[in-house]
Amino acid sequence: GCAAHQDLTSFTTRRSSDLSLPVPLRFDHLALAEISRREREVLVLLAGGDRVIAIAEQLFISEHTVRNHLKSMFRKTGTSSQAELIKFVRNL
């Protein structure tokens, strides 16, 4: 199916051992259909407790790019903070 309908349990990165979250995030909700693969990577790391600087280092991107991905996800989900974004996704 569509990437938007995959749940987080199938998501892997270079540091997949760091992605064991207490509550799996799911991306099968229409509200998340527009979230890109890279935005998902940022969101997974954010939900796992990583800060912007650590996310940037792990994904080999700048902190500015991480923040741009976050702003894009805020717009797509109607959220306005990192905590609100994580809560939104976990409550779907």
C-alpha cells in the first residue's frame, strides 16, 4: 500500500536500535497522508526523545533543515509545537 498507510514498526534507519518507542507511532491516518519520508524520520527521532541537534547529526542534515521539516509537519497536522505534534500522532 501507500507509504502513508505504513505504521512505524516497519520504519528503519541507520540507528534503528534507538527507535524503540513505548507507544508505536502510526502513519495510517489521513491527517498524516502528506508527511514525507524524511519528515517521518525526523518525527520518529523526535518522539524518541532526540533534540533538534541530535536529529540533524543522525540524519546528516542541518539543524535548520530539521526545523523546516518540523514547521512543515506543524502546518500539515495543525499543531504548533514539538510536544503537540508528538501528542497528535500518538493519539491517532
